[in-house]
Amino acid sequence: MKHKNIIIVGFMGTGKTAVGKAMAERLGWRFVDTDHYIESKQGTTISDMFRDLGEPAFRNMEGEAIAAVLEGSRQVVATGGGAVLAEHNRVCMQQEGYVVALKAAPEVIINRVKQDEKRPLVQGDVKERVYSLLEARKHAYDFADLIIDSSTASVEEIVEQVIDAI
Ligand code: S3P
């Protein structure tokens, strides 16, 4: 395997965690979810961090987490949906591994994220929030090495597509 890590990016609800776990199992690599990494380091939840410290503070921690985690190798790393917004994160990801972006149809995303209180950015009018964030992040995932639509493909099919590509 020529890649040091596999990094999964994509909007909320595109299946990063499910695909990442299955991919790690398939490769016999470690699975790391950067949101969980930040939560366990800070001893609090993402929602509480957004509420108590604000989004910019969370983004700083997210950048530090990505840099720290990607020092390691033989890992499948699932990132938070907004991790790609900072250029330094994109550069780090491209340097430290093979980047897979998952995308999904808006209706699929809305169904997956509604009633999820763990996602501070899609509280309230979930439909409106998802559409406006999707619009703002339209090209945010284009830098990936591989882009896969998870709307209809199963987790196993996505893992196979990645294995075929790497
Ligand atoms: C965010 C996505 C979340 C989490 C935080 C912010 C975003 O991760 O990092 O709530 O900006 O899209 P998931 O994509 O795993 O839900």
C-alpha cells in the first residue's frame, strides 16, 4: 500500500464514519474519527464546545487534531464535515494520505441528520440549514483524490471502490 493514511471527508451525513470503520477493518488499519479525538481530548462534546467556546475555537482544535492524528500512519481517518474549509487542513490531508470525499443527495443528507442533536450546525430548520451549508460548501470537497456518491451505494460497495482506486 503506497498511501500513508486514508482520509475521508464529506458533508455531514454522507457516511464518513460508517465507511471509515469498514475500510479500516478491511485494511487492518486503525480507525480514527477526528470529532471523537477532539471530544476525548477536551473531555466534552462538539455541541458543548460550539455553545461554550464558539465555532472559531472549535475550528482551531480541529486543525490541531488533524495535524496531530495525521502524523501517524496506517490509519483511516474520518474528519468533520467542515474540516476541509481551512486550506491548511486540505494541504495537510493531501500530504499525509489519500483523500476520499463522500457526497450524497440533499434529501439523503437531510434524512440522515434530522433529529440528530449532536450536530450544532443543523439545528432548527434542518432542511434550510442543510441546503444553505451545501450551497456554501459546493466546491469544498473537490480537492479529494476520489469522490464517491454514497446516496445509493452500500458501505461495502464504497469500500470496494476505494480499494480498487488506491
Ligand atoms: C461539522 C460537522 C460535524 C462536526 C461539527 C461541524 C461541519 O462532523 O465536526 O458539528 O462543519 O460540517 P460530521 O460531519 O461528522 O457530522
